[in-house]
Amino acid sequence: MAQTPETASPEGADLNRRHLLQAMAGGIAAAGAAVSAPAQAQSAKAPPGSYTADASDYVKDPSNWGTPEVAALFPGFKHMNMKTSGATIRLRHGGSGPPLLLLHGNPENHVAWHKIASRLAKDYHVVMPDLRGYGDSSLPEPGPNHINFSFRAMAQDMVEVMEQLGHKKFFLAGHDRGGRTSHRLCMDHGERVIKVCLIDVLPNYFVWTHPTKAWVIGTWHWGFMAQPEPFPEKMINAVGAEYFLKSRMAIRGGTGLNFLTPVSFAEYVRAYTLKTITGSCRDYRATATCDFEMDTADRDKKLAMPSMVLWGAAGQSPARSKEFLDVWKQFATNIVFAEGVDCGHYMAEDVPDYLYEKFTKFFVA
């Protein structure tokens, strides 16, 4: 019998040291192949469960369905693939009530919401996708000027996902890269978003046009990951997922790594393959190229729907934290609540009770 998302076995997802080292070795070999064919994410001889250069060819491997421990974090949620016009999106969804779309950031995936998803599912139909290129979603070709990894393309994925789930309008919350996707989704498809929460993110146009010394030091990955393919991919893959993720999240988080649980971090490591490394780098390349062009063209376009802006003050420089609300007032006309919180960047895992409270108060008709 063919396996489905509901029946696919987690067999092969063991994250012991030997498996990780083998995955790293395979990834490094694939990165070497990318030197001669940079448009390809992995070699044609990549092992089962990898991604080919085909924009929509997701290879279904049972080991890519996560572990039972991860599934236990989302009781009652369905775990599935969904085709959009440009990608195959892995997602979990569950609960009943008004639709609430939650978009994760880098270098995470939808598991970032695990501390609040089940509670939210009591009042909402909660939808948690992996952005294209991230987690277990597919890896499209970059396209001209990295257009297939623009936030416009990611936003279009989300509109199509929600449409297929029966929702033309929905509540929306996005963190980090998910926040940038949310901002673009609100600009391109504002009629679909009832309310939006933007979490620890400033508009792309402002970030690129107001660099500071603290920003350059604290967000070194913006420039590094935007370098031509496959330079950053090879370097990140060479040090291994566990080391890179811990280093990256500790630096950006601002409060250490105590917010991470063993299960969630193991899942981030499992999913941070060469495919995901490549996808996230393509995302950052798009941010510096086609996204900036679109954001420049739309710099005077302001969000009109009710908006909530939250940020982790400990993960920002004091000067940038103070200006958060003033900056967003230049890009949104209906901010009904804004607050900086004494926490780090990864708010859904660092202060889940706070976020749950704000969501349930804000996301009402």
C-alpha cells in the first residue's frame, strides 16, 4: 500500500551521531557537485529522500516525515504535503474555528510553534507550513534574479495553501522570515488578511536603507548567506547542522538557548539538510535582489488591516528596539498594539505563554 502523510513511517529518522555524520558527508559531496552545476541543489545520484533540481518533484521518503516525538507535540494535527503552483509545501494543520496561519523564521520550520499550537487549536483552525526551501518543503529552482525565493513567491504559496484548505480570508502571524512573508502577503493580497501579527521583524526596505554597525555585526548572516551559490552552502554544510544551528540561534536569540527543547532542536537538526541550507541561502539572495526591488517599488504602500507588532527587546540593540514601533508606523496605518518584550528573538519558544495570550486577545472578529 502506498504511504500517505498520515501513514508514513518515521523509520530512518534516528538522529544519532553516526547518522548525522553520514548525512553531513553526503551533503558535502552533493555541495561539491553543485560547483559545476550551481542551479542543482544536489547531485543526480543523491540518496533517497533528497530533492532533485525539478521545481516540483518532491521525493517522498518515510524518513522525511519526522519522528514520533515531534508528532506528539501536535496531537490531532494532520501532517501532509500540499502542491502549490510553484512548490510542494509540507504543513501541519488542526483545530477548529477561525483560520490562523502561522509562519516560521530562519533557521527553523513549522515546529517553532509547538509550544502554543495545541492551545491555539482549541479556538482556531491552526495552519503551520514550512516555507518553500525550508524544513521538508520542496526546493524550487531560483529563477531569474532569485525570483522563485522572493517573499512574493512565498506569500503566493500561502494563499494557495489556505485556499485549498477552504479559507479565502484568515488571521496571519509571522516571525522573522515568516514575518517578511507576511508583510508581502499583506501588500499583495491584503483582502485576504483579517488581522496580522508581525513578530520581531522590520520591513526589508527599512533594513537595507538604514544599516548600522550593530546591525551588521548582529546580522552577519544577511550578507554571508546572500553570497553566490554554492559558497555559503558549502561552508555551512561543512560544519554540520548541530554546530551551525546552535551558533546561529545563540547569537541571534540574545538570551541563550534555554528556550529550545531536545525534541524541537533535534527536529531542526534533522531537517537542516543541504536542501534546506540551499533554500535558506536562496531566500537571503532574493532578499538582497528581487525583494529589495519590489520593496522599493512599494515603499509607499501601507498595510491597512489591524496589525500587532511584537519584538524581543533582548535580541535587538537598544537603539533598534526603541525605534520598532516608529518604523512600522511608516509602513502600516492601523497598528492596534505594539510591545517590546524582555526576551530574545525566538518568541514563540522563548515566551509562549505571552504570545498565546496576545494572539487570543488580538485574533478575534
